[in-house]
Amino acid sequence: MAYEFPYDDWADIYDAVYADLTHDLAFYAGLARENGGPALELGCGTGRVSLAMAAEGAAVTGIDVSPRMIAAAQAKAANRGLAERCVFQTGDMAHLQLAERFPLAVMPFRSFQSMLTVEEQRGALLSARGRLTPGGTLALDTFNPDARSLADDNMASQPHHLRDVERAGGGTIIVWGQNGWDPVTQINDVRLIIEEVSDEGVVERRLVRDFEQRYTFRYEMEHLLELCGFDLQAVYGGFDGGPVTEDAEDLVWVARAE
């Protein structure tokens, strides 16, 4: 049975909300360039990172659980003249069914956090490990958990502003978020509220998307990688390669298949 997001129009609005993000592209495209071979992206969405790697000359296979996301990625690849370098197909990152092996596998934009149990997390890491060539590289990023913010009752009861995006044709897309943190399971119930606002300040459409993310703390993740057959090469506190600090929003992981 094909997986569908709770809201059918999420794949349509996704690029309007996120396609402008470039903070991680140089990092992942650089890895694709350095590895010099085909790359595998798990949780590719509509292809934002895959297409950046393909633009560097890499052949890319992108996997996502959403058929509509995959259709959007295929259309974007064709429009950018990158269709020959890109293969996009539906699949579950925890249960990959691929014969090909890759020198590079990536899980960008916190897609690993959609694995909500330790079993699912290990399944995703083991699937990636099984699709890497010996000594191949796995790179991914996760939120750097800030338990104090996650446990803040105000974050759950009141929407907080996340970002504004200029809307094609005029107006603005405003994104708000709410969190419901469970410290026992380390799962955060996320609600995104997406408002399309005209130049006159009128809310023309309001979308709500609920989903869950599991947060993994730094040393927990180090143990997971080791248990799944990886040798951790580096963990950064952002895509500029800086150290992990309390203020770092992202943890960026680079590991090698043993």
C-alpha cells in the first residue's frame, strides 16, 4: 500500500516552504564531488539535495516514502536537465530493496528523525550500511536536542514563528510551529501551521500538518552508528564544520562503513 501524508496537498506546498533552503547544499554536494561516484539519498523529498549533488556531476538515486514527493522530484530533474543523472523511487529507508551499492549515502534535512523507535533507527542505519561499498561514507544531520526548549510548555500551547518565505506571484508564506515533547520516548509531536498571506495581509489559505520526530542525543547516536557497523569520522555543530556547542542547531554526522 502506498504511503500518503495526512494532507494530500503537503507535497504541493513543500517546495514553497522549503525549496529556498541552501544552508546544507554545499556540504552534501561537496561530499558527492569528493566521492566521485554514484550517491544514494534516503528521504529525498522533492529532490532539493539530490539535485544539488547531480549538478556536481554525480549520478543520484533518491528514495522517499511519499509517491507524490517522488513525482515532484522527477519533474524538477526533468526541468533542470538532470533526469539522466537522477533516479527517484518510492521506498522505506528502514527496509531498502536495492541491488546497487554506493560510495556515498546521505540522509539530509533530519530525515533520520522520522525513525521513531530504536528498531526503526537501526533498520535505517543497517539498510544504509548494506547499500554502501566497503569504506563508503554515510552523512546525515539531526537536530541538536535542547531538552529545555522542547520541554517548554509555552512551545506546546502557543504557536511560535519559524520562517517567512516570499510567495511566487506575490505575498508571503508564514510558517508557525508547536511542539509536544515526550521525554520518555524522546518523540516530539510537531504541528506546522502554514499560512499563505496576500500583500494586503489577508490569510488566503491555512494548512496544518502534524508529524512526529524522534530526537537522538549526541552520544546515543555515536553508539547507534557503532552498533550498525560504522566508524564515526566526524560530528560537527553545523554545516561549516565547526565544533559541537550548546548553541548549535544541527548535528552533522560523517561515518565510514567498516
